[in-house]
Amino acid sequence: MSAITELLDHVSETGYDDLPEAAIAAAKVFILDSIAVGISGSRHPCNPMVKQVAMAWGGAADARVFGTGERLPVPSAVMLNAYQIHNQEFDCVHDRAVVHTLASILPALLAEAERRGGASGKELILALVLGVDVAASIGMAQGAPMRFFRPAMCGALGATAALSKLANFDRATLHNALGIMYSHLSGTMQAHIEGTPTVALQVGLNARAAATAFDLARAGFVGPKDILEGPYGYFALFDGQPNWARVSGSLGREFQIARMSHKPFPTGRACHGGIDGVMTLLAQHRFSAADVERVRVLVPPLVVRLVGRPAVQGMNVGYAKLCMGYSVATALITGHVGIEDFDADNLADPARLALAQRVEVLDNGIPDENALGPQSVEVDLRDGRTLRIEVPAVLGHPDRPFVRERQVEKFDACLRSAPFHIGAAQRDELLATLDDLENVPDVRRILDLTTAQV
């Protein structure tokens, strides 16, 4: 059976009652996480520019923006909300696939729910779970090093599948929608290498394209069909060295939403092993940043490519979030890495920069070109000691998950960081609504509760 056939069958034939409790629970957890991160994302310095452009496009104002509640056409709202979820590098990720699935899928589903006059919590959960399966499965099939920006591309294919499920598309229309979305795919690793805000915008643009592909398929437009394994399909052109066999057969048995990882820190996920390692060593050995001579973080080759860049004076927010040296230095100096650590005054801190420049990121020889772990950390102290720790599973990974207390701490930190106030009663109702999502009759209530009250 071809890859696209398996995915089409899975999306078309799976109902809510087929979902295990673990998948439903994980969907609720990561929807909560993504909503909070999306609200916090409204603080990003580039957000006003993106919003200004989106609002100038005009059209039917059917959907709302996280946090501020401005009404925009569905494609524009999807683009801006997806951008807000990803623009601080704080959104959940599927480590094995290297795909930020919810950044594209959740905004698309909420915008369509608003446009069509509502959707139940169960409908949202089912569509999201299946969209994550599509996005993560395509990502996991890849074997070659990333050249194109996989999080945006796979996320948009997942969003298209999710929208199609929400609308109860028949199998043929779903197939057309995915084919049209495939024809929209865009985004390369160049923005990532340079650390520009276009990294997150690529997620937004592809999520917007998912809304466009969905609308065109609903209107009857026909898309290409062999979009994964065809001679000019995704596997041949975008990532290469595919191995669908590692995915085939797992659909419907292992739902990938339960394999998503939290991000404890607002940095590239590839930085998390280094942060986690030095924080653990700090707790175990009670040294200070002033005691540190040098740090080595030994990582798979993908991590070197993603976050091995040098810390440099004048680096921008996006560059710093993808710089292992800056993240590790921040953890050593402050004992944590939080949202405000990437504000301008902290980025200009000469002590952080000096320590960050003494952090080395070294290839540990792992042959897997798409692995984020295992990682290990070595800290040379000025007294001659070298401290070492292995990090086989980074904090937030499903094998080392965030406990509920930490989930709520992150939720609250995101709300506090927003440039507007969400009161305690509204916060409590939002948290309770997301916790009880499967029983929510209309998910438009989520957008009500993410909008700051004047």
C-alpha cells in the first residue's frame, strides 16, 4: 500500500471512538500548551508588522487572533496565529519527526470552527489528532538531513488533513485537498541558518496555504495525487532518503499526539539537551557560572547544524534562540531559561556573551541525520574538575514528560508575558475549558477566553 493511500485510509476511517484515552489526554495537554504559547507570541517584536500586513488584505472577518481578538479573514487569522505560536520557539514538537505540528493545525481548525459557526470539543480533538498523525508520519519517514523547512511543510499537510476531517470531506476531496496543499509547499532552512524571523513566518505562510487548499478542494478543484512517492513527490524532492516502512503499519495503533514533546524553554528544541544538562549539574554540584571555564555539549549532527552557531555581539532574538551557547550561558547564570531572557537588555549582557563564547557544540558521532538526541554535557570548572552528564531523553519528551504542575507553570508564564492582561477569573475558566475539552459544545469559547478583556 502506498504512503498516501495509508494516510487517506487512516484519516477517512478513524472516528472519535477509535481514539485511545492517551491520545485524547495528550491532545488536550498540547492544545492547552499551544494556546498559551500563541497568546505569549503576541509580544514578539515582529508581530505588529505581520499583523499590519494581514489586516490590510481585507475580506470577510470570520476568525479571531489569539490574545487581541481582532477579526480577520480565515487565511489571515490562520497565518498570524500560527506565526504567534511558533515565533518564540516555545511550541510543542514531535522530536522524531522534527515537526512542530500544532503550530499549523490548531490555528487552522479554530479559524474554520469560527467561520462555520462552531465545532464541538470532540470534533476538534479528532481532527487535530489525525492531522498530527499525517504531519508526524511524513516527517518520520525522512532520512536525509533537512534542506527545506520540514516543520512548516509537514505541519501544513497535517493542517489540511485536519481541516478536511473537521468538514467530513469524502476520501476523494481529502485527496484533492492534500494535493493542492502539496502544490503550495514552501520554506527552506536558509532562514533558520540566518536566525531571521522568517523561520516562524514560514510556518504561518504554509498554515495559511492549508486554509486555501481546503477551500479550493471544497469548491471542487482537483489536485495531484501521488504527492509523496511520485517522481516529483515530497519524498523525492524535499527531504530525500525516505523510509516509509518505519511508519507503515503504525497508523491507528500508535497515535503520534502521544509522542509529542513539551518545550520547557523558549529556544530551539535542539538547545534543550544542553540547557537540561547544565541545570542538572548545577543542582547536583552547587557551582556558579563564575566557576565555569568551558562547556562542551556533545550532540548528534542535526543539533550541530541547527544550534551550533557561535554567539556573537548584536545577535537578534531569532538567532539567539537557535544558539546553544547563549542558551547554556543563560541557564548557568540564571538557573533557568525563560521568555524574558531573549529581551534586548539580556541579549546585550556582556557576561552572557562572554560565557556563551566558551560553549562548544560538538558532533557525538550519532549516524542518524534526524536525531535530536542523545546529548551529553561536560563542564570544565576553574578548580580543575570536569563534570559530565548524559541526557538520553530531554525534559519534556514523552519518555520524560512534563508533570501537570510544570504544564500549568508554563501556561501561567505565557499569559503573564503577553502585552495585555488576562485576569485571574478568565485564566481559570480558560484552563478549565481546555481541561474539559471533550465536553465543550462549541470551541469558539476558547477564542472568547483567549481575548483580553478591556
